[in-house]
Amino acid sequence: MTGLTASALRVQQPPVGVAPDCEFTISVDHPHRLVRATLIGFFTPAEVERFAREEQAAVETLDCPKGEHRVLIDASQCQVHTREVAEAFARLASDPPIKARRIAVVANGTLHRIQTRRILDADRSAMFDTLADAERWILADAG
């Protein structure tokens, strides 16, 4: 992270006792062996865990060989997260119960893109500015 200090990535947390302002949706595209997720707002580690459980449940419905599914995440409406939340997302990306063949993530904003790039597995993931570009890449090897 050239030129940025760790403090440059600090983000505001919701006040104690206030529910986080986040939501997510997950859908499955069976013909393309694709799980689509949209993440919005400011997550907590507990919300990341809930997302992980629901995403993996969606993967299990695809009925394809292990490691042959794809994941497309539209995080363009997400906030930069706390270190704890970023670490929870990193654990999910690095050690999921069923590892995806490809992961495409749409992210906006310089700090959000830096944080997302640090989380992704470079061998099977890519980050995009638009959903259309992410879809093109994720489906390029769909056959």
C-alpha cells in the first residue's frame, strides 16, 4: 500500500446499540453455474458470517462439480469497512467451504477498491468498475 498509512483506511462505525445499515441479496443462475450477490451499506462481522452462510447455501443448490461455480458480487453500494469486517470478508474469500472457479467483484471509490483488492484471491478473482464488465469476464469461460 504505497503512500497510504493504515489510518487512511479507518472508517466510522455505527454508534453502539444501532443496527448496521446493510443488506444483501443472493440469487442463483443455474445454467451458468453462477451465484450473484449484491451488497449494500456498512456490514458487521456478524452480517459477513450470515452472508457467507447464505452464499454457500446458494452454491450448494447449483448441483455442479466442486469448484466449478462462479460468484459475481456487486459491492458498488458498499461502504469501506472496519478492519474486523475486512478480515471477515478476507477469511470468506480465502477459505470458503466450496471454493469458486471465478469471482468477479464490482467496487467503487478508491479506498473501497484498495480494501477489496487486498481481500481478493488474485489467481481466480478480478475487480471491475461496472456490472456489465464483471458479467462479461465471469461468463467468458462458461462454455
